[in-house]
Amino acid sequence: MVEILRTLEAELGDREFFGGGGRLGFVDVALVPFTAWFYSYEKYGEFSVEEVCPKLAAWARRCGQIDTVAKHLHPPEKVYDFIGVLKKKYGVE
């Protein structure tokens, strides 16, 4: 997972958003729902997205500050709880 996040960070580079131009583009819209999963990645993977991919973490924060994005993202804690339910359901503990 860390390598995937690093690949995304490398593609983002120093731009504000993946498409450049200072605004959300198609790639941003496609990837932003996964930012709600970052908390779960950190908990289960025992790493910090902020530490291993600071530019990607900053991008996620920027996206989350956009009202139209923020109102459609699931709270990270609910995603984590949902994963716990799935793990229990499928006997993956």
C-alpha cells in the first residue's frame, strides 16, 4: 500500500491537484473518495500517510476543504468501523 501511495505522490509532484491548473480534475475526482480510507490504511498498515507521503496527505486535506467534496466523503472512522464489520463477517481477524 505504501508503494502505491508513493507512486501517486510522485505523479502529483509539486502540483496542488493531479490535473494541475489549481483546480480539481478528473484524476482528483476519481481518487478523492479513497482519502476517507487513509485512516484505515494507517491503522491496519501501521504507518502514517503524512510521514510517508506528505504531499499526498496535503492534497487530501486540500480536497477535503472543498465544500462540494467534503459533503460527499465518508468520515474516516466510519470507514474503519465498516472494515471491522467486514473482517468479522468474513472471519478475518
